Amino acid sequence: MSKKALIVGVSGVVGSALAEKLQADGWDVYGLSRGRAPVPQGCHSLTADLTSPESVNTALDGLRFDSVFFSVWSRQTNEKENIRVNGAMVRNVLEALGERLQGSHVALVTGLKHYLGPFDAYGKGSVPMTPFREEQGRQPVDNFYYAQEDELFAAAKKYGCTWSVHRPHTVIGYALGNAMNMGQTLAVYATLCKETGRPFIFPGSEAQWNGVTDMTDAGLLAEQLEWAATSPSAKNEDFNVVNGDVFRWKWMWQQIADYFGIEAAPFPGEMQPLEHRMVGVDHDWQQIAQKYQLREADVNRLASWWHTDADLGRPMEVFTDISKSRKAGFTGYRATRDAFFSLFDKLKANRIIPS
């Protein structure tokens, strides 16, 4: 019999890639979401308000899974609310499954804000030395990632399941209507620059422009999640997960410009946030969508200006050590430039940006 998986957050960048990977490997995949975006083809769709225990109980009634994967969050006005809401979403699912979790595996996707602190705490505490390593532990700040981990650890102890935690850097992947999607945002930004004559200016900090960094392809993260769910060496462990190469944005920016056939503007010497510079582009994108018969005319369903600004605006160098998972047996690799270009090709093929 095929293994059965539940993906919480199945319509997001990570969830979509994971659903595709698991189905290709013969899993029977159920996707739990709020129902605001299409569930990947082939998945059993479950809809619930993840903040409501009653709604989650109803959606999961009688179901049992070999593995449960969490890749979900809801942005709130401050970190205390992030902790309350996002911790509860994990807790509600785990408590709804309860004793049916015995013998199963639960994987939680968080990220490098485990080491950096949340967006509103950047630079307020002492950031660990790069490259980040799992042994460096938690920062002394409020962080909803820690709350989600604590719910996972408590459920594993109570219900007899194993767990793994996965910490990607910024994820490159395909999903519409997602709040954390730098690759798609940069594709939309480059298209707007090409079609309207705007300069293709790097929006972030000098530290990011000149410093060493890395990223995580959604397909690679999906591979690690499946590996952790099926490998004894990955049980009850936390793992960083990045592509395996490093780069500097002052190099990558030119690569992306060349892909789109535009000129990369010189670094302006200070931050030029997209959230402010892209005010009023809604009409421009509607015209582009009409001109090229694109599938989505609402630029706000494609681009997450604020999140890309936050990632590229970090005032410190950020990259990751992945020795722990390699030593445990996971040896996946992606070249980040190829990951960007593969995403851009898919966006063209699906008529999200002009071909």
C-alpha cells in the first residue's frame, strides 16, 4: 500500500513542490488549507480554518497518516500575535489527529529567522556567526518558529510520533497568491522594468549586495522533507536546508537582468525598497497582462514586495552550513542560478509572465 501524507499549507511554495514530489514517488497526498488557492492536481483537498480546533477536527475526522508536513503561517501585526496564531495552528492539527499520530512522522518547515530573529527584531540581538549551524540554538527573542517547534515537541512526546524541523533560507518556487515568494516577485519586477522602462535597481542593503548568501529551491526542500520522513537517521533532528552553492547578489543581479534582456542598474548605495517604488504599478501590470494574455492581471497575487524587501534588506551577511544533513545521508544539491531560471521558465510556460 502507498504511504499516506498530510501537507498543511499545500497550496504554498513549499507545499506545492512537496505534493508534486510525494505523488511522483507514489504517496497518497492529502492537502489541508484555508481553501483560498487551488490545491495541486492529484491531491485530496481538505479545507479548514486552521485557527479553529472545531474546524480542523471536522476536516481530519477519522484520517490517519504516515507523515504530516507543516509549511504554513499567517502574518499578524506583531510577534506576540504571530506566536499565538501560528502556534495554535500547529497545535490544532496535532491535537485533532491525537493518538492517530502514534508511529507516524511530523515535519515542520520554519526558516533562518530561527537564527536571525523575526523581521521586527533584526539587528536587536546578537546574530550568530555565519554560516549558521543547528547547534547555535535559539535567540533570546520572541519568535513564532519556537512556539511551533514547542507544539511539535510536545505532541511527539504525548502521542509517540517522531519529528524533524527544516530550516530553509529564502525559498525559490512556484505558487500564486503566496506571501513569501522572492523568485516570482523578482520575475514580475524585471518584467515591469522591461515593459515600462523602469531601472532594474537592487532594492536591498549593501550587506546583501556584497556579502555571501545562499537560497533554497522548493524542489530540494521537498526532497529533504521526504528523506526525513523515511530515513531513521533523520528522526528527531533539526536540519538546515539550502541549495549547496553560495553567491553574492552583485553577481546574481546581473544574471537575472541578462535572463530578462534588461540592463542591471548600478547599486545605488542605499536601500531602494520595492514596497514604496512599486506603488501604483497595478495598472501597468493589467496592461501587460492584457497585451500578452497572461493568466493573472492582479500584480498583488504575484509579487510580495514587502517580503522581498525584508529578505534583501538584511543588515548582515546570511548563509548556512548544511553539514549536519549531509553527514546524516541527505546529499541533494541545486545551483541557485539554475533554480531561478527554472522558475522563470515555468512562469513563462504557465503564462504568468511574458515569454
